[in-house]
Amino acid sequence: MNLFEEKRWLGEFFAPGAYEKRFFGELNYAPDSGLELAYGIGAEIQPPETQILHGYLASGEHCTLFADFRRDAISSFFGNGKIGCRFMVLDECVEPTARFDQLSFTLTNLQEFFYPYGLVSDVKFSQEPLLKVDTSFGSIEVRNSAIFNYLSPDLTEFYSENDSALEEFKAAFGSLKKKYPDFHPMVRKEFAYRVRLNFHTGLSLADAYREMTNLADLFAVLTYRPVHPETIQVRRLGADEPAPSLRVYPYIRLDTRTVKLCRRPLMNHTMPITNSKIVLDQIIAKWVAGPAANTTLVTSLQQKTGFRTLHDLHGELILYCTQLESISYEAGNKEKKYEYALVTYASAPMRNTLAALFANAGLSDLGKAVGQLRDEIAHVKKPKILLGKLGVPDLSRISRLLELTILSRLLTKLDIPPNIIADFQERFATTN
């Protein structure tokens, strides 16, 4: 599966236990338009109201749709219509009360965060967790995921210009096979880093998904890029062993430009923050212990498009100025509500760039300039002195530098080393 690919399914859908009132439907999924069921229901069918629908798809798969199939929630639940679905669980018809004790996922650019893609063949596969963090809900693990192919008996997969050496290699392999009849070596075909969430008592799908998005937000901060899931799988609590992994399609509706941005490949050697440079398990533990205060800023980061209108910039600047004030108040520095965060968390080159931008508009005091810019945007009757002199490129640069200041404070709270934060600032402060 790939959550960044469009999908379409046809099938019969029905409320649990009401197969006799089934109806035909077409289910469509796309990352920029969500998960939607188009249905055709005869007036004589009148399916019961329900929070979930089961489905038998033309592909032969079973599925479960999570949505509000009540007549007071949609205009009419008969005739032809469409309804958005919160989730689809593919591969099984689960009950409305189903809980899940495991959710695993991959994220955009997660592989490059851990290891350069071009060198991933050098990574040894491990069945044990690469890291594990205990949490209030259970644990978080980072693991290897791989697909293997068996070697052919005569090793036709191998080639060498040295025929003699190759024949000797094949003979040695044949001798090993005779000595160890149960020896069946495999060649790794695909390899990935995957995050697994383990839940002590099992969670609803919505709650499990919420824990996943929290981790995605952390990687968005570390990579300074929108980060969203590429694959999601869950395991149902109480399922017979070996419990199958069920694929999950969520309702996500990203701007098309956000989709392109978060899928744009990163390169490990140009990323200021990677797994090899930080102690990731400690950072994850700090993040899951108190992410609520970061919600507003991270939401903005996760919805970035790479393009901003003047209206977007005004909204961003108000948000970032408010964040700067909050940082100062939290530190007990109310008098310097804008300067404190800039002096404490922004690098000297960042402050110098900001000062130069405002100086060109006629203000030399950085703190007063940020405050005046905020007031000119927020108050209708305030004379637009700075806004009349600062163009869109200037406002865009100011917005980015303020955002990086706030993110740098967040990275500091996560105990990212100062030299890594300095690299983070240098890398992104000069990038448009």
C-alpha cells in the first residue's frame, strides 16, 4: 500500500449483521481529497443507522468503514449520495467496539532520516527493535521491515566474469546445502525503517491514529518538512495468532502542494538532524511526555505548501509573534516580549538578517520592529508604515526566521545538542 497513491474500490456495503440490506458503493481514496464512499441505495432497502459499515469488495477483500451513517448526520441515507469516511480498515470486517494493540507505520523521508538510501544495502537486517521507548500507553519501537526472496538451488541470481571462482562458489554452496538440509538462505529484496506503537490495553482506531500523528509531528520538526504516513497497519486486540496486519486508509485531505512537498526526497548528508547525530529514544520520550504546547506551531508546519500568499504571511507572522511573547512570559521576561526569544534562541546571523530587513524599512530596534509589525497586521486602524515598505519577499524571510527561532527553542527543550541546532538554523535560514 501507499497512502500517496489514489485508490478505487467497488463493492457491496452493509451495517454489521444486516447483509440483507446491502447496497452497492464506490470507495475512492486520494491524499488530497480524502476517503469517500459514493453509494446508491434503493428506498426499499433502508439500511440501519450505524457508526461503521462492512464491505465485500470486488477485489475479493473485506473492509470496514468508519463514518457517521445516521440520517441526522447526512441529508439522506438512500438514493444516490456521498459520505466522507474517517477510516477504512482493509482485510477484515471488524466490530464497532474493536480495539487495537499495535499500530505500525512508515513516514515520508523516514528512511533517509535513518540511513542514506543509496547505502541502505549496507545495513544489516535485525528482528529486534533498533530502539524502544516506554510510554504511558505502552511503548514505541523503531524496527527494520524487509521482504526476502529465496535463493534458487543453482544460484542463477549470481554472475561473475571469473567463471572458475563462480563455479567454486556454487560448489561450496551445494556442499553447505547437503550438510545442512534445513539451510534456506534468502536475499533481501526490500528494506525499510518502520515505527511500531504497542498499546498495553488496546486503543480505538481513532486514539491509536492520534498517537501516530503525534510521532509524525516530531519528525516534521526534526526535518523541517511536512511529514505524513506512507503506510499504516494495525493489529486487532484479541485476534488469533499469528494475528494479521490490517491496512488502514485514513481520511487525510492535504493541499496538493503539501503532498508534493512532503514527498520531495531529502538526502541524508544534507539533513542537519538525522538519527546518527542525536539520541532519538530520549527525544521521543520527551516529545510524547508533553506535545500539547507545540500543537499550533506543528500544525502550521504540517500544512506547509512551499508557497505563501500575503494573507498566509500575515497569519503566520501573528502566530509567530504570539509564540515569541509566550516564550518570554514563560521565562518571566515580560518587558522584552519579542527580544528575549530572539536573543536566546536565534543565531547571530539570523538576528543580523532580521535587523537589516527592518533597518531598510526605517526601524533599528529589533524588538520594537517585531512588535510594530505585529500591531500593523492585527489592528485595522494602525498606520501601515512597515507593511508599506516591506514587500512579500521581505515578509517571507522575516516569517521564516521567526519560525526557526521558535523551532530552535523547541529543539533546545528536546535536548538537541547546540551545535546541531546551529547547523539546523544555518541550513534553513538561508533557504527560500
